[in-house]
Amino acid sequence: MVPPPATGMHELLEQLDVLEKTANLSQSIADVQNVIDLLTTARDKIAADPQTAPLTLAKLQDPVKKSLEQAQKDIKPIYSGLNKYAKALDRKFKDKPIPPASNDALSSHPKLVNRAIAMHLLREGEFSVASTFVEESNRNPPRPEPTPGTPNPALDDSWEKDLAEVIFNSEKLQSHFKEMYHILHELRQERNLEPAIQWARERSDLLEARGSNLEFELCRLQFVCLFATQGRDDDNDASMEEDPRGLLAAYEYARREFAHFKGRYAHEIQQLICAMAYWQNVVDSPYRRYFYNNSAWEEVATSFTREFCSLLGLSADSPLYIAATAGTIALPHLLKLQNIMEKTRTEWTTQNELPVEIPLPPSYHFHSIFVCPVSKEQSTDSNPPMMLPCGHVIAQESLERLSKGTRFKCPYCPTESQPRDARRVRL
Ligand SMILES: [Zn+2]
């Protein structure tokens, strides 16, 4: 039996494995460091006593040559590994042309592109890279290029400028993100809830108005931590089963902090208090999920990031990351479309809409859209969805075409109605 050929992805992973095992730069770095050490020692020697210069330099030649040769030798497997990997990459990802720039909607908005990049860097916590980027793009302002949709990009860029300024002059935004990263660091690395609780408490009203549970989630985790860990730290022999100090600390905490959550979270608080009755054996209690939840810290960190960003008027994920990911998913579809359009000699006529549907994952669906079942067109502000008295919904233009202003029959059921009885649906 012939073994199946290694699939592209499998071969890539294999090569990557080889690369990681053999192509280790640490040896080469040590070689180079060796040369640097030889040179600096010689320099110090000559500086201390210039008379020794000829002898020191002569003595230096041989070891330096040898070290450099060693460096060359050690770096060879890295080159050949990279070479093989590159070839495997080429085999897997055949060179395909990317769609032409004729439908490029972004080259007329370089300021927005720069804004997205700067924003992304800030949101990733790369503050120094972000400020270098901002500084350099201020020094060399981008020049928008005309595209079919925006023939005079320099003319109407005032809103764009305003939007870009917000970030490019914003030290404040940077300090906001610094605060966010500080709190996230305390949460994830230090397992310290205090700064996050403090932050949420100061914005209690705003968070509550948004329907956020963040403050309570943080305090609940604090309660769980006190319950489960105190009494173990200083005395390793005493486990939670024997030592009630954790229980007492948690009880104290609940009495002090849970009062102002009573209105919204009465049920959750009841559960936490009931769990105390099982303090010697929480694992087997119905409340286990509160106390043995490995992802609890990550959950509050994600929840915190989301609330922090939304109070700044930003989405929780970097828009640049989302756009790039969605674009990567869309690319194969657009290439296929381009092929079809070339063969059938058709053109992409809709300016602000993609002519094909792109299957994005549910987390990438941000707005509900309506596609008219009659015309198959996506609804717009000028062609909104309209609900007929029978409950069926079609686009306004389809309604006008079907009814011609008089009584007409719904295309999906036998109900007849007047066009004026249809009501606009807002999504
Ligand atoms: Zn109907």
C-alpha cells in the first residue's frame, strides 16, 4: 500500500518542528559574543598601555578569525532550515495574485489607516512603538490617492482629519491604556483584584447603566479567593477542610461588600452564602462551579477589558485585527469572484457593498442585516425593510413595485393590503 502523500499543512508543521529543533540562534549569538569579548578585552588592554598595541593586535588575529569561522559554521543549519521551510511554504501556498487595486477603498484614506495602526499598537500596549509611529506619520503626512469612489480625496477629508487628530494628539488615550494594562497585569499575573475593583467602583453608575455585571463579578471572585485560599498560605498542613479562617474572612467580606449588590444580585449572593454551609466539602456541593472554575480569572479579565474599552467608546477587540482577519477570510472568495468576473466580462458595480456573501464566524456579525426575499437586495436607509400587515417583510422598493400604489397581495401569503399599511422595520 502506498502511504498517502504528506498534505501541505502536515509538511509545514514537520518543517517547523525541524527548524525549532535545529535552527537555534543561541549558539551563533554565543559565537558573536565571544568575538565582541575578545575585541573589548584587547581595546581595554591597549587603552591601558598603548605600547602593547602591536603585540595585542597580532595576538588578536588568530582567535578572532577562528571565532568568526565558528559563527559561520554554526549559522549554516539555520540557513538551510529556513531555506527548506520557505520551500515548504511555497509549495503549500501557491503564489496567487491578490485582487487588483481598482476596488481599493482605503488608499484614499491613508489617515484612517494610520489611525487604525496607531490605535492597534496602543491597544496592544506597545506604547513606545505607537508614539514613534505617531511621531513619524506626523512628520510625513500621508498623501491620499484618488480612487474611482473618491476621485478627490483631499477635498472632503475634514471629518477624517478630526477623527485622526483624536488619536494623534492624544496623550490621554495612552495614559488610559496604561491604566488598563496595569489593572490587567495585576489580574492575570498577580491575581490581585483590588485595582480592578477600585476602578469598577469609581464607575459604578456608568457600569450599571450599561447593564454590566463587572463590579459584582470581581467582588464575587474576591469572595471565592478569600474562602478558598486564606489559612493555607502560612500553614501548609491546614487545608480548607480543617481551617475555618478562609470561611470567616469570606463571611466578613460578604457582610462588608455585598450589601449594595443585594438589589440586582440577590440570587447569586444567596448561592454564595449557602455555599458556606459546605465549607468543609465544597467540591461535592452544588456550588462547586463557583469555587473550582479555572477560567474565572480570564473571564473577569476579558469582562474588564470589554467594559474599559466601551467606556472609552471603543470596541473590546482592535478594529484593525478584526478587519485584517475578516479580510483574510474574504480573500479567497474575492479571488474567485474576480475570476468569474473576468470570464463573464462583468463589473463590480456596487460601491459600498461586496457583491458576494462572505461567510464570517458569528463573533464577526456586528449588525443585523435584512435581505429582501423578493429582490435579494440588502436593505439600506433609502430602501428600508417594510412589514406588511400579515407580518411578512420585504424591501420598500419591492413593495412599491408589487403594489404600484394600490391594494396588492403579499408575495408570501394570500393576505391583501394597502401599501400605506406597511410599516418600516428598524434593525
Ligand atoms: Zn404575507
